[in-house]
Amino acid sequence: MDGLWGILPILLILLFIFSRQWAASQRHAQLIGAFSRLQKKRKSRIIAIVHRQEPMGLLGIPMLRYIDLNDAEDVLDAVRRTPPNKPLEFILHTPGGLVLPALQIARAIKAHPARTTVFVPHYAMSGGTLLALAADEIVLSQHAVLGPIDPQIGGLPAASVLRVAQEKPIQNTEDYTLVLADVGAMAITQLQRAARELLSGTVSDNAAISIAEQLSSGRWTHDYPIHFGEARELGLNVREDMPQEILDLMTLFPDSVRRQSGVKYVTDEARLKGAGEAANPHRVTMTGYAPQEGARSFSFGPWNPKDLQREARDEKRAPWRDN
């Protein structure tokens, strides 16, 4: 009996590991199936950059994901493997991230020969907006938003630091503030130039200059939500006809840290289901599988880059044709 109690913790640990691996394999199969069906229907390569909170380590400490170099590595690989005549469609749900990987991804989108589209079901802020500028068109769902691309230096808005340095007497300004202002001025200039580059060919030259200046100059706070009407007023090539199938795909990327939603509702289908079933207004059915710890490619779809190799072999049998 004592021996059984001694191995019980080991058995529980093995069961925990097995259950996580089983859930990951189930989630993988579900995602691959959903992406494959949607890509075949739309005759495009679909790449989802979806950033939510993820549990890190055994304790499950929540960490908010953002655009990083791992994302750039995965997305650039996917774009390289996409035939030049196959449209690229990106699904963006991100608070933004680092400028370097965001700009790498944006330039890869811009360089793709076939049509490129960015879908924003909810929000694509900062670096996410930079990615959207590179596409031929941006599709926003109702109430979805973009955001300014003004650079942040040392955790502060570069434009604000620059204004302080310009308005405050230099003898009363610390050297560190002056250095931040100098770096901030360079960062704003660089981002404006990059935005104009990404917008070239999609809008007029004058519109590209105006849009780049307004988005990067610090006229808004960094988290300012730019809705569809304002995006159109800026001159961006935006549409509002978000396909339902794109919205449905977002259910496969739940927030694994949030254990219980604070939003409760019942659909018409739930109310009508079963004549003898009473609708429960406090019950919400969730679909999809939560992302696993260490899933570097959570922001990339199809889920596994190896699946692209299998697609490439299929495409070689019928080069540059979509089935």
C-alpha cells in the first residue's frame, strides 16, 4: 500500500502530461482541418496572426503575446512557400509588437505578386496596423479597429518626448531626455518612410504621405481606436464585408488563461434546441481547443509549417493551380 502511495504522484504527473499532449494533438487536427477547408474554398493561403494571453510554465503564469521574431520567422517561411499566383489572406488579432519583425512581415506581404488581403475581426493595433498597410485591401468587421503606428521609445511615445525637448529650455532638460528625443525623431522619420513604402501602389502618392504622417506623428494616443469610417477618411483601402467564415475561424483561438467569460448570452439556435430543454441564460458553449504552453506557432496558420511541405508536394502535381 505504501508503494502505491509512493508512485501515485508520478502517475498523476504522467497523466497530466499525456492529457496535455492529447489535447494538443486534437487541437492540431481541428486547426489543420479548418484551415485546409477554408483555404480550398477561398483558393488562397490563409495565415492567422492571433495574439492572446498564454499560460507559461507549469504554474500557468499568463503572458500576453505580441508580434516577435518567431512570428516573423514562421510567417516569412509560409509566404516563401506560397505560389506566386496564389492570393495571401491574413487574419490579424494583435496588440502589435516589435517594429523589426512587423516590418519584415509587412514587406513580405507587399512583395507577394498575387492579391493580398488583411482581415481584422476585432483589432490590429500598432505593428498589426503596419501589417495591414502592406495589403492590397483591409477588411474590418463591424466595430473592428486599427491603431496608430507612432513609435514608442523607452516606454514613452516618441512624439511626446520630442515635443518636451522642443518646448522646454535646453538648459533645463536632462541629457537622457535629449537623447530619447533624438532617437524618437529618427524613429518617427523611419516609420513614416516605411509606411509610405508599404502604401505605394495601393493609394496615391499624396495619400500615402498623408496617411503615413497622421498614423506615425503622435496626433493620437498609441491605443487610439481607428474605426472603419475614420480609416476610410484617412484614405485607407478598407471594406466592411467581413466573411462569416473568417469570424468563425476565430473561435479556434480562445484565450486559454481566461477560465470563465464575463459575457453571457444564448443564441436563437440554443433557445430552439429541444422542445423539452430549458434555455440557460448563464451557460455559454465554447468551441475549439486552447493553445498549449510553448506553442511558438500559435500565431501562425496552418498550425505546423510541415503541413506546407505536404501542400507544396500536392501543388507540384498540378503546378500553380488551385483545386
